[in-house]
Amino acid sequence: MRFYADLHVHSRFSRGTSPALELPELERWATIKGLAVVGCGDFTHPLWFERLRSSLTEAAPGLYALKEGAAAGLPPWAGARPRPLFMLSAEISLIFTQGGRVRKVHLLLLAPALETVGRINTALGRRFNLNADGRPILGATARDIAAELLAIDERVLVIPAHIWTPWFSLLGSRSGFDSLEECFLDMTPAIRAVETGLSADPPMLGRVTSLAQCTVLSNSDAHSAPNLGREASEFDCPLAYDAIAAAIRGDGIVRTIEFFPEEGKYHHDGHRGCGVSLSPRQARRLHNACPACGRPLTLGVLHRVEELADRPDPGRARFAYQVPLRQILARLLGCGEGARKVDRLYVTLIERLGPEFAILQETPLAAIAASEPRLAAAVAAVRAGRVRRVPGYDGVYGTIDFAAGDLGD
């Protein structure tokens, strides 16, 4: 069967996350978005793991559903739809020295069973403080952690997260490596997927030969439940952990759903303190120094891709861009995304047309136009890539707007 999944999320136990990030809230928003599978997030945190064990029941092989007593208010229209399933997931932050440099790499972990997670947490808890954060900091190399986890259960997936982010990623400009092999050494063959991150898209990854063995996976890395699905992946396989894992390992993903990469926080080079945003060519002309203060620029994803690219994009990637529905509605209504009129129209559209992903990716434009003609024009523009893009830089999100005339402005 075909379905959407977002496998990289967090709980309220991670720093900088919403205190409302509990399992019922994740289930509710996964339903609203139209996600069939969502990561549980943060399984390494002892308190969250206890919550997972007490609140979840296995509903499909290796996938879990909320027990009836733990479920919360789903939308009224959701009764006829299958409930979202949870996959056991976590993100870990590795800080270690390798090759004479301090490295900082984030990894997404996917596990097939609560028993496996228990064994992982016991092993890691002997050496590291898992209580401090839902995304714990571990002083171990990526190679050694991968080997340890796969020795616990060979079905565990170890996936480098948001691989281009400057500060904490596999290929990041500030603390990463220049290739998959340099990071994982003899464990490289076991790394079968990488995550794009918000500031990159699949064609950018396609330009780097060292990533050719890896399936491209996209997820939201959501720190609040409404941000679920801002990136996601579409699968066509049975709803079971092993089937999803096989699709990830074997290029079985139908397509990824992507932010326009310019909207991510690290697409261009820049210096947030000085309000400076530069293309890689402009930055290189200035020897990668801020023209306002002279300090080193934070080199963004596009710069790093151009440094490491060793071939043209082979064009194999399957993906679609998407702008979140609330973001589109805020533009149409001329207000912020948190405005009540955005809330009201959002709920009305979901009740009439179905989950958000269906509206943005599948619903015929004529059906959307029957409810909101300007939304149909906006969705058509996004599907065709007719948007204006102002790149983000150094932690500042970029902006996406619509070309003149597309919305009748």
C-alpha cells in the first residue's frame, strides 16, 4: 500500500521542543496531516521510554498504536480512517575527535521492537547520561556507535540526520566529514540511507558520489506537532517495520516530500549578526569572511554541496516540493500563521477535503477551487514550482512566496 511517513520527530523531553509533544498530540497531528506512520522520537530518554512501553501496543509487525485509554481527541472526520502507527525512533548527537578534528554528527535511529530499544538504552546508559536530553550527547565515534547498535540488533537502521547542516551533521561545513567513508570507515556498507534536511533537496545529494549507495530519506525533525510532515517520505510497501526498512535499504521509497531548500535555515552562506546573506560565489570572492565585520561566515548547504560535488546530478531522485498548508493560508489571508482566521479556514478545509497531504499533493485543483479558489491557484503554483525563493542563512529561515499574478494579486 502507498502511504506517507515522517520518521524523525521529537518528544517534549528534547531541548527546544513544545511541552505539548506527547504521543496523543503526535497521533492527532499525524491524522490531520495524513501520515500513516510517524516516529515516536527520543526513545533513548528513560522517562519517554517508560511512556512508550505503557502507552503503545504492537498493531502491525514492528509498528505500534496508542492504547485506547491513551488516545486523545482526534478530528471528528478521522473515525473512518486507520489510526496512525508509530515507529520507534530517536536522534542522538555524537561529539568526538577523529582525524585530528572535533566532529559533531547527528544520527537518526530506527528500531524494530521495544525489546530492542530496551537493550540499546541499557548499553548506552552504562556510559552516557541519557536523562539529560531527549537527544542525548554521546562521546563516541559514528563508526563505533553504528557497530554497537547493529550488534544489538541487525535490523536497527542508522541514518545520518540532516546531513548538510553546518554544525551537527555528516557533511557539515563546521564539524563534519568530506565523505560517508571518512566518517563510518569499515561500517560504511551498513549505512544505507541519509536524510536531506530542510536546506537541501535530493538533486543536491545526487551530485556527491560517496552518497550513491544511500537511499534519500526526508523527515520533518519536528519540534512541535503542527510541524509534522513539513518533510516526509512516501512508501509503497506493507505496513510493517521490516518492509519499511527494506524499502529504505533498497531504494524502495516512492518519493520524498521536500521543503523548497532555499526556505531552510542554512541554504546560503551568511552571518546572522550582521544580516549578511551571500551565495557561495559571493562568499568565495570575499574569502568566506563577513563583509560587515570580517568574521568567518557560516558556510551553508549550497556552498558545501559545491565543494563536495564530483558529478552532475544523475536525475534518479523522485521528489515533490511542498509548502505547508497553514503557511499558504497565512499568505492568502495576509496574516501570521498563528492567527485565528488561519485556524478556522485550515480546519474547514481539512473537514471538507481531507488530510493536508491529500490537499497539497493529490486533490484535483477543481475540487480545491470549489472550496477556496485562491488556494487552488497557490497549490497549482507550488506543484509547478512557480514560487519566489529568498534563501535562508546562518539559522535564519528563508521565505517562499508566489510569483506575481499566480494568486490574482
